[in-house]
Amino acid sequence: MVKTIYNFNAGPSALPKPVLEKAQKEFLNFKDSGMSLMEMSHRSKVYEDVHNEAQSLLKELMGIPEDYRILFLQGGASLQFSMIPMNFLSSGQRANYVLTGAWSEKALKEATFIGETTVAASSKGSNYTFIPEASTWSLQPNDAYIHITSNNTIFGTQFQGFPDSLKSPLIADMSSDILSREINIENFSMIYAGAQKNLGPSGVTVAIIKEDLLSDKKENIPTMLNYHTHLEANSLFNTPPTYSIYMLRNVLEWLKHSGGVSEIEQRNHEKAASIYEAIDQSNGFYTGHAERNSRSNMNITFNLATEELNKKFLALAKERGFVGLNGHRSVGGCRASIYNAVPLEACLALCDLMKEFQKKN
Ligand SMILES: *Cc1c(COP(=O)(O)O)cnc(C)c1O
């Protein structure tokens, strides 16, 4: 008997149970080949079908238009922090970053190694409790692109909407909220995400890039770091992380059968609302880190009145089978990561625990 746990890990994080069961069933003998998919050539027809299906499911689920290309890359979202300026920042231009947390800071840092950068807006002064309004961003005519982090995994804030009439290409790190809600892809020139939060296991990074942005091919960057290398080879230039892409395909299939993005968005909203309600109705026993109008539906950050209470709460949670609730060291307190695969029941169990703990303390 596997003991019941509630998985609130920030990443890698919970995967849908049916996806894990399917992988288990197919593990030793994939499609009657007598082999595991992991043992097959990435040039085989069997693997290629999986690869292409992952792409077409993503296209269908996100409503990706014909003039966007989908890439499967390695090196995590972190390598995109370097590849983006390498491919899209030229001399005489500046890369413009909206700073809303630790991941945007890291993205900016990598761009400074490549070229000129600037900061459009930042909420660092408040320890990243909010998302600066697009109307306040400082934009320049020579911005090569504007980079945002749509959901701030560590601080628990999330863009509630996106500007739609920027003069420069908008690039978004959606690692922790891709496919969690409906978005208009056409607001973006590029979206990227490490898979291990909402898309599957670690090992593959998805990049969705508008062809316009790719029109100027740079020749002076290393082959593996040039988007064109992967575009021209359908992300099969070298050996891709085949098993991660297989799992990605299965997660996308699960999402489709669960009713697609609009249905999952509804569920995510209900899940997050239940926990925010527990915070808001606690008369200050629990306090949220994020300002209300910037709250994330994926990562919920909150604190108790003292460090001692935080510790006591986390100890009880651990005893009851709650995993991954410790807040990141830069925020402290608690964080519940409730990505697509986390069921409503886990969120309701957390609410019950919060209420029980408050009563006793
Ligand atoms: C987790 C995370 C990253 C880092 O992803 P890696 O795949 O580990 O490089 C980057 N950005 C955001 C928003 C994240 O949540």
C-alpha cells in the first residue's frame, strides 16, 4: 500500500496519476516493439510519431497559429536566459526586462553577458509582492525585446493579463504557468517553459517562437545555441530527451481528455480560491505574501505570525503527508504549488489542515 501524500512540490512537481500509470504500463514494451521507448533510436518512426504528436497536441491545446514554431530544447528554462539574447539581441539595441522575481533577475543577468540591457520596471523594492502595471513600464524604441516572467514561482505572483500593443517583441518565461489558463499567443513573440512544473518531467524545455522573430539568422553563435539549428532539424539535430518528450506527450493527451485549457483554468481557479479563502478568513493568522491583485493561481505563498509557528505548522503538515510546503528561503513561510496535476482534494485537505492548526494555536 502506498501511503497517501499530498504533493505540493514547486518543481519537479506532481504529475497526473493516469499519465504515470500509462508510462508504467508501456515501460517495458512500447507499442509491441519488445523494447522500452528509452531504448529506441530517436530516428525511428516509432519515436518520431511520439515527438510529432507532442508538437501537434501542444499546438492544438494552446491554439498556436501557423506562423509560430515549436521547439523541444535542453538546458532548462535557464539556458533560454542565454539563448534569447544570443539569438535576438544585436549591437545598437537593448534587451528590456520586467523584474518580478528571482527568475527574471537571473534572465537579466545572462543577457548582460551578451549585450546592452535595461530594466522596464521592477517590484524588487517590495520583495516582489506585485506585478508592475504595463502602463508604467519604461520602453525604448531600440528595445530588441521585452522579457517578462508570467508567473513568479518563488514569490507567488502572476501576470493577470498581458499588454497587446507593444512596439517590441514580447518574450515570456512561462515555466510555472504554461497551459494553466487560456492566453492569446499573438500577444507574444516567444514563450518558453521548462517542462517540470506544468508539462511533464524535467529534461525538456518547450519554446514557441514567432517566425518574424527568427527572420534574422545569426551566424556567429555556437551551433547548439542557435534556434535555427533546431528549427531546421525539427528539434532532432542531436539526440533529444526522448523519454521526457514522451511524458510531455502523455501529459498533453491527459490535458486534452480532461477538457482542455479552459476546463483546467476553471479547476485551477477553484483550487487557488479555496486556499486564498483560508488565508483571508484567518483574521491575520495566515498572511499572503502577494498583493491581492497580483496573486498567483499556481504558487500560493503565505506566512504565519512567527518563525516558531511556521515551523510548527510545517512539522504538522509533514506528519500528515503534505509534501513540499516549505517556502523558498527568500520569502520564508509556506508555499503551496498547485500546478495543473494537483487535484482539488489536495487543496481542500490543506485548507482543513490550516483551519485545524489555527484553532489549536
Ligand atoms: C523553475 C523555473 C525556472 C528554471 O527552470 P530550469 O528548467 O530548472 O532551468 C525558470 N523560470 C521559472 C519561472 C521557473 O519557475
